[in-house]
Amino acid sequence: MINHCNSLPTVQLGVGVFAIEVRWLEQYLEKAAEAAGYLKWWPAEHVAQTISVFLGAQSESGPLSFQRFTATVQGVLEGIGYGEVAPYFMRSGLELGVSLLELSERASPGFELGFFKECERSVECLLETPVVGRVYFQDLTPAVKQVLRKAHWCRECDRLRDELVSFLRDRLERGCGSRNFGFSIS
């Protein structure tokens, strides 16, 4: 989705600066084109390449704000003849993936409380960024096994998985309030 990299166009998102990968941009363009009614082949790869080059030139003076990023992409879409796709680009906000395994690696192995603290920090950071519309928490099974230092799944893993899913749901539902925010945990 979004990777740290100096050679790609950069966007300021919350407290971090992120580089926009062409493949990630292509996926969002495909979603926008589908929402605009393009059900058959649409040149998302070529459009993403064009936009990426344009964004690279725009971000030479520093990272773009998320609002400027979306406005620039929409403007390029209109300029190259896909104005009907432009209003659908990023309409639902960003979709981000969060690896629970990576969060578990930040906490000391066997330290469940530390893992839950890392998860809570991640949720708070995501909810502070108003452009995020959906979050995919991934790697649930390997994260649980890593925290518990288990090679094979057991009842203790079931317990921690259930607690973690309940914890994440609670924090996300309370934190997003009336905001339209989706999430999944797998």
C-alpha cells in the first residue's frame, strides 16, 4: 500500500511522511473507475504511472498534504480525459493494513500487556488521522503465537486471540464515534 521510500512521491499523513507506490495508486484508481461505471478493462496501470510522474514533480519541494495529493490526482484524471473517475478517487478515505505480527515484534516476547499497549497506540494513531476510512488488521494468528511463544496453536492462543479481537473492536468502535470507519481483523 504505502511504503517509506525516497524516490517516490511523498505525502504527509498525520505525523509521518509516506511514499506513494505506483501499485497502491493503481488499486485506488481501479476502485474509482469501477465506482464511475468502468466495468471492463480500464488502463489503471498506465494512468497510475502518469500520475506518479506528475506527483513526483509536484513533491520535489517536500511532501504533499493528503488534501493536495487527492486534489492533484483528481486534476490529472480530469486533464487526461477521465473526469468522471475523479470524484470517486479516495471518496471513502484511505484503507490501511496494520500487521499485528509487526506490533507483536515491538513488544517483548511473552509480554501480553506490552503487545496490547502497542495495539492501542496503533489504534489511537489511526483514529487521529481523519483521512483513514478503513483499517485491515492482519497476521492475527502468527502474532498471537509470537506473543505467547507457541509453535503450535493451543487453548491459550484461543484465549488471547479472543481477548485481542474484543480489545481492538472496543477501542475502534469507541474511538471512531460517529465517524464512518470500517475495520477487519484477520
